[in-house]
Amino acid sequence: MGRYLPLLLPLLLRAAEEHGGEHASTELTYKWINFAILAAGLLYLMAKFLFPALKARSNAIHQDLAESAVAVEKANARVGQLTGKLSRFDSELAEMRTRAMAEREVEARRIAGQTASLLEKVAAQRETEIHNLTQAAQGQLRRFTVDKALEIAQGRLTGQTDPATQSGLVTAFINDLKKQGAR
């Protein structure tokens, strides 16, 4: 600012001469000089302290803006990653559901197969038991029938035959058994 003072001083002096007389011009000149010194001092102080402070503040603001831009880029990248994960999550979830449904169907078929196999085993066992019980009942019925037939035959023979005839029949029966055993 001091370098501009010599240029301003002649202008100030000329302005003072134009306004009037010598006494008034001297007083006015001093006022203008005082004003110029005061303005120069203010300009010097502003240049010394205010401009660097404003420049530092401006640099800090620019730095904050740059950091904010970097933070915004990082946040956008993170949002992109999360969006990608979310879209993959939906597809993974659908895939998991599909797999679970397939596994459930396989398990249902396996259980149905086991159930059918068990039902076949139970039916076969039931048929075997029925067959065995039928054979046992038929055997009991045959024995009962034979016993009753023998009782009836014995009752008829006893009433119709005498002891000598009975003895002959028994002997004939034993001889028949021997002949059958020999064959």
C-alpha cells in the first residue's frame, strides 16, 4: 500500500487546491493526508491479517469441499456395493427357496416311498398271518372232523359189531399199515 501513497498524494493536493484558499487548503490537505494514512493503515492491516485469514478460510473450505466430494464418492461406492449385495441377496433368497422346495419334494417322495414300503410289508405280514391262521384253523377243523368221525364210526361199530369182529377189523387195519409202510 505504501507504494500507492506517492501516487495518491498529488491527487489529494490538487483536490485540496481546487476547494479554496491557502489556509483552508492546508487544513483540508492535512485531513486528506490523515485520511490517506488511515486508509493506507487499514489497507495494510487488511492485507497483513484479513486477506491471509480469508485465504486460509477459503483454502479450508476448498479442502472441506474436496474431502466432502471424496466422502460422497466413497458413500456412493458403498451404496453401490450394498445395492449389489441387496440385488444378489434377492437372487440368493430366491435360489434358497427353490432349493428348499426341491429338497422338500425329494423328502416328500422319500417319505411316500417309505410309507408305501411299510404298507406293503404290513400287508404281506397280514397275508402271512391270515394264511397261517387259516391253515391252523383248517388243521384244527380236520382234527375235529376226524375225531368226530371216529367217534361216530366207533359208536356205530360198537353198536353193530361184536368184539370178535372188532378184533378182526383192527388186525386188518394193522396189516394194511404194514403193507403201506413196506412200500
